[in-house]
Amino acid sequence: VLRCEHNCLPEFLYLALTSHNFFSHLSSLSDGASINNLKYSQIANFELPLPPLAEQQRIVAKLDAAFVEIDKAVASKFRSCDELAFLESSLTSAVVQKFISSCELVRIADLFSIRSGDFLPKRKMKEDGSFNVYGGNGRSGTHDERNLSGKQLIIGRVGQKCGNTRVLDEEFWLTDNAFYVNEYHQEIDIDYLSLILTNCNLRQYARNGDLPVLSFRGIKDIEIPFHKDIKVQLDIVNR
């Protein structure tokens, strides 16, 4: 802003131009599409509420204080999530370690086979799709088609969270940034397998470049603890 013809605080102007009303005005210009080249003539006639200078200062100060409290609350929530994830991981590891002594070590390739999902670029996803889309780092959007259904074990293939495992029980689309177990060679509970693989930290076997990548060739010969008795597997999951 090179010139302001009225008494207007830059901080107040910033708040006004990041308000819902202003964004609604921009949306009306483009019929909901993104604006790649905004012209001043498009917004010149947009009317902003402009209270006296003292009132602007009061509004800015009040909102600044509110934003500080919001930032504190968000930071606290993230700390709580991190602490909970660490606790869950520690407890899971403790339970699994307790039973490892009664398990034999078996190659991953002798337990199951995997294959990747199907390529789906972001631009082809549907915002109001009926099915969730999952990739290497978790849920990434929705789509109007699915390529998997039922209870499936998913392993991240590409991305910072590659090697992470999760069990999904729904109809969904899996991208080629993740694997799923498509064949079991032993009788094995899917939740038990997820616990064991999580405890093995598959991420450490990824090829680290600009983008970490996990391959089946890189993990197929890893030996993991496996108990053949399905009842023991279920007991570990329940614990």
C-alpha cells in the first residue's frame, strides 16, 4: 500500500484484508476458482469498515492478545499429541518385547507379500468424493472411486513417514505412495502384524534421498518375531 487517504493502521488494514468478507469478495470475482493474477481494479470498489483510529488500535490489541492465546493452545495440543504418541509407542513396544522370547524369527517374505496402490494425482481427486484417499503419509483427500475395501494392512512407501503401518477397515483409494498386504503366507492376525511391524521401525530400511522410499526388496529378508499360535497373537493384541 503506497498511499492511504484515511487514518488507517496497517495492522487494522491487514486484519480487514484477511477477513472472511474480503475473501468472499474474491471468491465472487472468480466463481470459486483460484485467482492467479489479481488486479487492483478488481478490488478498488470493495468497501472496508473503518472505525476511528482509537477504535482500530483497540481492535488490533484485542485480536493480537487473542491470537497469542490461540497459539499457546495449539502448541499445548501438539505437545499433548506428541506425548501421547510417545507413550503409546513405549507401551506397545514393552508388550511386544515381553512376548518376543516365545517367538521365532521369520523372514518378512515368508510371512506376506505386498503391492503398491494405484497412481492418483492430486488434481484428479474429488473434494466431495465418497471414499478417503490414503498415501505414504496418511489420508490425503477424497475420491469418487475406490480400489480397496475391507480390513487392510497399509505400509507407507514414499515420504517422511514411509514404513509406518496402519490398519484400515473401509472402502478407500490407496495411492502408489503406499503398500498393502495382498497375500499372507502364514495364519496371522492383521492387528498383530501391524504391532510387530511398528515395533520393527521399517523406516530405518528406507532409501534416503530427497524423498525417502521403502521397497519390498529392502525389507523382504528382515527377520521379525512371529508366533505361529493365532491365540497368542490375539492375546498380544488384546494386551
